[in-house]
Amino acid sequence: MKHLNQLFVFLFILLAFSCTKPPDYSDTPVIDFIGLSRPTIVQDNSSFPNAENSIWIDIGFTDGDGDIGLDSTGAKQLVIIDTHFNAVTSSNIEEISVPLVPEQGAGNGISGVISFRTTPTCCVYQNPGFETCEVYEGYPTDTLIYEVFLTDRAGNESNHIFTDQIIILCQ
């Protein structure tokens, strides 16, 4: 009788898992902002991120056809825009290569988290004659919000998300 009960429990669990449907995600990637490693950074115009002048940003993603990540063209998929500026230029946009994401299970939809570290940034002043990355009395901090989106290998562009406000210490 004990073995029959164990067999019944095993068959019930097997039946429950076999009825689970794979996720039904859109073929266009969808991203959401998860969080920042910290809300404050120190101004820096060097080309190397360090603990004081960079922040890790986490975003979640889903994609129905599972084509996230590098292909043979080497196209960059993750775009980060520094919203300090009124226009998008090569100086305030960064593109990051996303590693190939393997399909998960029998379904073709994938989901996960992408974590990336920001590059060093400087305080940007709207006053004429004020130079970026300089220190000016009366301007101890600046704020920054990044705009982020993801493109899959088929060229489908995700929704655009915005990070929480980041405070830059202009010292």
C-alpha cells in the first residue's frame, strides 16, 4: 500500500508538471527596470569604471522567439542613452553586446536579467560657459537618468525604459 501511495504521488506530480504551458511572450523583446546597485556616483572623466564612479544596472527581459544576444554580425543589442543632453549623439549613447541567450526548455520563449555597469560620467551644466566635468562652487551635485532599450537579432526593438534618478557628486 505504501508503494502504491508513493506511485500515486509521483504520477500526480508528473501530471501537474506536464500540464504547465511554456510562457507566451511576444516576439518583440520586453524589458523592465529592476534596480541600481546604488543611487550615487562620484564624477569622473577617466575611461575606466571603478567602485566610486560606476553603478550596476539590472533590467529584466522576455522574448518570445528567443533571439536575444550576439549573432554572426556582432551587432550591439543593448542601448543606453545618457539623458543629460537634449539630443542623442555619439557622446551620450553607449551600445553593449549581449551574449547569446540559450533557449530555455521546450518552449521558445526566454526571460532573464541583464546586469551591466555604467561607464564613468561627469556633471553636465546647463549654464553657458560651464565646462562638463569641472567643479563649480554652488553646484555640488547633478542628476542623471539613463534610457535603455534592447534589440533582438531580428531587429525588433523593445520598449524604452528609464532608470531611477542617479545623483552625481560633482567634486
